Amino acid sequence: MALWSLKDHSFLIIDDFAEIRTVLHGMLIPLGASDVAHARNGEAAIAALRAGIFDAAFSAGADDASEPASEAAFAPSWGPTPTK
């Protein structure tokens, strides 16, 4: 019997490569995760964050700090991202 489970938690996986999203999703399933959403870019990630509540989000990060996914980490209300 597992000491803990991810079954009551929701996750967002953000990556532009479908293969990476699939691998991360596959790693969460054996741990009990069933509520796993995917976003292929920063714009989709922000839309998902505005539409739902996630316990955790996974991203490899962006090479360009202007990428919306990078800015999403600094916008706790998931409202408009800060302007520079």
C-alpha cells in the first residue's frame, strides 16, 4: 500500500514537445494522478491556469525570459502578465 497518492491533485504539464509531455504524464500515472492537463506553449499554459486550478505545474522552462510561461510563474492571480 502506498504511503501517499497524487489522486486528489491536479497537474499542468507545459512543454512544446509532445514527447516530453507524454513522458511526464506517464510518470505521474503510476503515482495515482488522474487529473493531468497539457499545454504546448506559454500562451496555452496561461489560458489553462486562468481556466482551472492546479496543484502543480511542470515546465522545462523557456530559453527566452519573455516567453509567457516564464511570466506566468510571477502572476499568482493568473491575470495579465507584468509588462516590462
